[in-house]
Amino acid sequence: MPSSLHGAGVAAIVVAAGRGSRTGLRLPKQFLKVGGRTLLEHAVGRLASHPRIDEIVAVVPAARVASVS
């Protein structure tokens, strides 16, 4: 590993900005609830529990930012 990367943090990017038009549902699938949590929450939760991930960035539609903050 190059010395410039030694000790560098790891960020995970969750791209959840789709409209979900292929599903034909009223909500994009990343905002559908399964087991009481949205699919986005499930994904972020799994990443948050990983010991090597220091930061998580979720990319969501601008209209949904307030609902996921």
C-alpha cells in the first residue's frame, strides 16, 4: 500500500437517488419499508456496523434530503 494511503479513512457512498420508475410504486424503492425500516436505512445500518468504514455519504433526491437527515 502506498504510504500516502496508510491510515486513510474509508468512506462508503450509497447512491439512492433513483426515482424507482421501473417498480411502478408511489415511492422509490430505497424509501420502502421492510421490517419497519426503509431499504436505505438497512443499507446504511449495515455499512455503519463495518469496522473499517469511517464515513457514510447517502446520495438522495433533493426533495428527500430532509426525510433522511
